[in-house]
Amino acid sequence: PGADAPYNIPGVLHFLKSEWVRFERERAAWELEKVELQSKIAFLNGQRKGHEHLKRDLIRRIKMLEFALKQERSKNHKLVYGTEFVIPENKIEFETEPDIISSNANLTEGRTILRQSVHSATNRATQFTRC
């Protein structure tokens, strides 16, 4: 019976041992990759939250500046014409999102410049994270 059997006990044990070592090596590599990816996810989530906070802060500042600009225009109008400048309710832009384009050319130009700078900063940040 020993001559017909292609397998022997030491050969089977050696095969099982080598397969176990290979399995453990692959599992350790998988665990390392998993930890690295979880770390990268946490880093990217932190960056995303930072960008969201920055965006929210910039939107708040834009609204504040728009409100101050409208007040200055009202003061200027009152000084020049002697009457109170009344803004129609549907034209109050400081209460709307900054994506809505204003009819004022200077305000539109300022928003465009701000969007371009935020967009370029976002592109630089995403290029930095890809490295």
C-alpha cells in the first residue's frame, strides 16, 4: 500500500505548514492594507469636514459683506438723494445662497473671483492629497 500512495505523512504536513504560512502572510498583508485604508479614510473625512467648515465660514462672510454693502449703499443713497433707499423684498440677496447671481455687476464679478479662488484652492488640495 505504501508504493501506490502518492502522499505520505511528512509531505502532507509540509504542504499544510506551507499553506498555513502563506495564509497567515496574506492575512497580515490584508490587515495592514485595511488599517492603511482606514487611516486614509479618516484623513480624507477630516479634510472634507475642514473644507465644509471653510465653505460655511466663507458663505457667512459673503453674506455679512453683502449686508454691509447694502447698508453702505443705503447710507450713500440717503446722503446723495436725501431719501431712504428701499430694497424690494425679492431682491435681498444676503438672505439667499451665494450661488444666486446678483444683478449688480461688481457683486457678480466679486463672487466670480471668489469662486475661482476657492475652486483653485480646492484643486490644489485634492492634488496634494493624491500625492
